[in-house]
Amino acid sequence: MPRNHMELDQIDTLSVLSEDGSIDKSQLPKLSKEELLKSYRFLVLTRRTDEQALRYQRQGRIGTFAPSTGQEASQIGSAMAISKEDWFIPSFRELGVALCRGMSIRDYFLFIMGFEEANQGLKGTNNMPVSVPVGSQCAFTPGIAWGIKLDKKKAAAVVYFGDGATSEGDFHEGLNFCGALNLPAVYLCQNNQWAISTPRSQQTAAKSIAQKAIAYGVCGIQVDGNDFFAVYKATKEALDRAKKGEGPTLIECVTYRLSVHTTADDPTVYRAKEEEEAWQKKDPIERLRKYLEKEKLWDSSHQEKLEEDIKAEIKKGYEEAEQFRNSIPDPLKFFDHQYETIPPYLAWQKSMAKEKIQGRNVIKGATEGYKGPGGAAAVGELEEAGDE
């Protein structure tokens, strides 16, 4: 038998809005003026929230978090295409999508502060909690998508992850499962070029992440991730296909993380300043702003008013979160958010924790102001015994 060539699916690339704000009208998706301005506001709100959160973190007011600076178009462009009926399945860097889906600034800061109460806003929505282990959210996406299919709903599951997650087994298992069962899912990769300090070039030998779709028999497309219109169009088309029963799509948004991986990271150690400066020129917010200005939909006075409103919104959200923290929330609430009905072993742990907290408070009250033999050392020994 002769050696033949196997025909494989092709991977499209998509770019609509250039860096100077010019547009390919043949690819321009239909969006109203109101939708465009709403999208731009979310782009700026996401950037300014990240910037202010970074200041708060450096001041010790909040904990470690992962900024999404530079990736706003990949997030807002896709989020604007997702309906309330669709499921949003995030990693740890989807602030923009979360804000678009209704998350408050207060809850965002509460989450970074470490309060489970931040997730109370998820009730009644199709928004999943943040998944911190890299790629883990890709594994349970098929379950959500399968449920949608079994219930015959006009919806889809949209999961977000980075280029680093494509080296995790969960990504491959999840995408293969969705492809094999023809499930309504969209796998959206924000390829920001760096998985902490691992560059894209060391992540995979493949020319693109989008082409990994071929191996699993699903649709794949690579888009300019700093192009709001390209991301919106690709996501909308993927969702339309999913809801028609045409299966999942892998979208690769080529973008760049302009800030740190997390606030515990120093990118100057592993990447060049020249690289960062080159990507700064591709800023997704500036790109959309130039387009809006060319279309006479935006000017400097609009920008000034927007910046003032957003600054006040972020300040108010943080103050509300800080007020909650200062109210000394009940730590036992931790046990109430693990399962719908608390199982016996967790009920036992909660009971033990309650006794420990009460015992510590009793000891603290009894030793407060103690000036007897042993002084502070004796008090310390007693409190330590109480902990044990």
C-alpha cells in the first residue's frame, strides 16, 4: 500500500481590530453603541481594579492575587458573548469576566481577603467558584456540559485557563471527553505567553495551542487576544455552534500578561523589558479606545468622567469589604460552605473548632491583666495548653 497523506482540519486565525484602531469591516460583529460603551467600561474597570488591588496588596490590606492586566479584551470580549444561561467556569485570573457576570467589587476584595462569604454572590447564577489548581476546572467542565445536553437546554459551558494549563492532564482529558460526547462546551485559553516563569516556547513544541483541537476532533481557532472584536466574534460563533449541537470549540486568545503572575512574583527576573514594552504597544484598552474615538463615540471628557466614576466605585467596594472584615466574621461559617448538607465528620470538626474557640476566649478572659507568679510566661503556657 502506498503512503498517503491524512487530511486534517485546518485552524483559522482571526483579527478584526488593528493596533491603530482601524477595522476589518467584513469581520466586524454586530454590537450596538450601548454594548460597545458597556464593554469599554468593563475593560477600564477591570484594569483599574487590578491596579488598585495591587496597591492595597503592597500595603498589606489584602492577600495574594493574580492580576489580569493586559488580558482585558480576552475576558470582556468573551464575556459579552456569554448569556446568563451559559456556565462560566473560571481559573484564578478572570476578574473581567466575573465583573461582567455580576460580581461586585466588594465581593472581589472579600475573596482576596480570604472570606468564603465572597462566594455568596454566586447563588442563583451559573457562575462557578474560582479554581486555583492549574487546569483543574477543565476536568469538571464536561460534567456541566453533559448536564446541559441531557437537560436539552440552549446553553453551553465556557471554561477559562492559561497556556500553562494545556500541559496538565485535566485539560486533555476534559477536551477529549467533550469532543467524544459532542458536548456544548467552549474551552477558552488565554495564552499570555508565560506560565509563571515558563515561556510559551517551552510549554509546547506545537505552533499553536489552537491546533490541539485537531487531536480531539473539535473545532479550533486562534484569535488576537488583545482584539475585543475578534474575541467576541470567535466566542459568539463557538457558542452558537455548541447550542446547535455541533460540539465544542477550543479558542486560543493570543495575549500578554503585562503585570506579575501573582503578587508573590517578580517577572523582571525571567523576562526582558523590551518584550514587555513591545506588548505595551498592543494594549487592548487603548486599541478599543482609538476605535471608539474614530467612530465619534468617545472623547477625553468621556474618559475623564469614566475614570472618576470607576475610582469611586472601587473605593466604595473596598470600604464595604473592609467593613465586613472589621465586623469579625464567624470563623465557623467555613464549615457551612463545603456541602449542601454538612456530613457527620465535618459536623464533628465544627463542634471541636467551636469548643476550641470558646475555650480560648475563656482562657483569654481569665488571664487578662494577670500579674501573678510567672507573669506573661505563665499566661503563655496556659494559653498554649488551651490550644492543645
